[in-house]
Amino acid sequence: MINKTIIPAIIAKSQEELDELLSKVTDIVEIAQLDVMDEKFVPNTSLFFDFRLPKTSCLFEAHLMIEDPETWIKDNWQKVDTILVHYESCNDPKSIISNVKNKGKKVGFVLNPETPIQNLSDFIDDINQVLIMTVNPGFYGSPFLPEMLDKITELRNMKPDLDIEVDGGVTDKTISLVDKAGANMFVSGSYIMKAKNVEDSINSLKTLIE
């Protein structure tokens, strides 16, 4: 049985904002996702500075929405537990996989809506997870793309034991669809982080995938 996890997504433009957002979630989730954006790969900026993370039992994954993931990994790999690289920004996937794994970290690839999962077939057995974007990336609150559900199912059929993560428009209205399609890691940004009660919003999602 693959473990199902709710993961809040953190977008922050300063250390102060990062600290405030993380204080809302690190005691109540297993994993938090740090959205790193360079204003080039996506038209927004987040965590594109030398940030610090609190000491906590919560694990951190970095979702690199940037043009130069190799340099970011070289400078920041020790801060996080998992590094997720957009396939579209990656010149040499196999080099990134071996580099991150040699550092003792987990590695995965992220696919934008238009990128087929077949692009990963040469190294699907070498990575820990795949993140399928169900929106066009870069902002909180973008509309969910239901046509991505077939892509999730196709990937689950391709590799039944893979951690399949979904990010984009995941709310109480869409999480059951994503769950049924075959995902087991559910990233939610605005639904969680902009809620009046963050813990209640996380619990409302959990009940829908049990």
C-alpha cells in the first residue's frame, strides 16, 4: 500500500515570509514543498535567495521552477530532503539523478502539462518520484486541468510502485479525482496556505483520500 500524503506548497519572497508560512505547517505535516522560482522559467519569483529552514521533523522538498537547476543544487542541496527538477529545464537528466543521489537525497522530475510521461521512460526506474503539474506552473490558485488525470493513470500503470505527486489546483473539489487517477502525494498551495485555519484545511483534504 503506497502512503498517501498531503503536502502544503510554500511560495515566499523573503525569509520573514518563509518563516511565517512554515510556522503554520511544520508541526502538522510530514512534508512541505518549497516552490523555488527564478522569474525566468516561470513569470514569478519565490525563495530565490539564500534561505534558511527551521530545525523540525518535517521533511522539505524543493520544486525547482528555474532555468538552471544544476547551480541551485550545487549551492543548496544540503537544505532539503528531496529535489524535484522540471524535465523541461534539464539538459542532462541522468547527470542530475546521479548527482542528487550521490549526495544522499531523493530526486524526482516534474512534468508540465504539455510534457509527455514517455520522456521519462529511460530513467523512470532511477528516480524516487514524479510530480505531474495539473496547472501551468508559477502561481497560487491557477485553474485545475482535468485532462491531466489520464496522464496520472498512465504513469501509475507504467510504474505501479512509484510515488506520484500532483501539484496545481488541488482542493476539496479536485483531490478525489486525482486520488482515483492514481496519485499518492497531493500538493496544495492556496487551498491550505490561504485558509483561515490551515490545520482544518489539511484535515479536510485527508478525509477525502482515506
